[in-house]
Amino acid sequence: MTFESDVARLEAIAAELDGSGQGVPLDRALELFEEGVACLRRASAELTRAESRVTQLVEQIDGTFSLKPFRNE
């Protein structure tokens, strides 16, 4: 699955669990929860991989530019 498909599936799972006021049977709710956790883990891992690839273009004192790893601080 891709990051986007994992996020879409998480949204679908949340909508089904919300159920417009109708109760979801416990067994089905647990299945959805487990699937959601798996989707969340995959999406989180993909975000971590993407963050490690992102770079920042930084202007040096002499007016040139260089790339450096992005650090979210």
C-alpha cells in the first residue's frame, strides 16, 4: 500500500467505526482497530523515510547555496 492509500483506509475505518450512531459489533470493531493500527504503522514509517530524504536549500554567506538534511526541531 502507499501512504495515500493507508491514510484513505484509516479514514474509511474511522467512518465505519463512527457508524452514524449505529453500533459496530465488537468483533468487527476489533478487526477494524487492528487493521487501522497496521495502516498507521505503515504510514508512519513512510513519513519517517520521506523526512530523511527531505533537504533544505541554504544560502551561504558568500551568496551560494548548499543542501543540508532537514531537521524538524
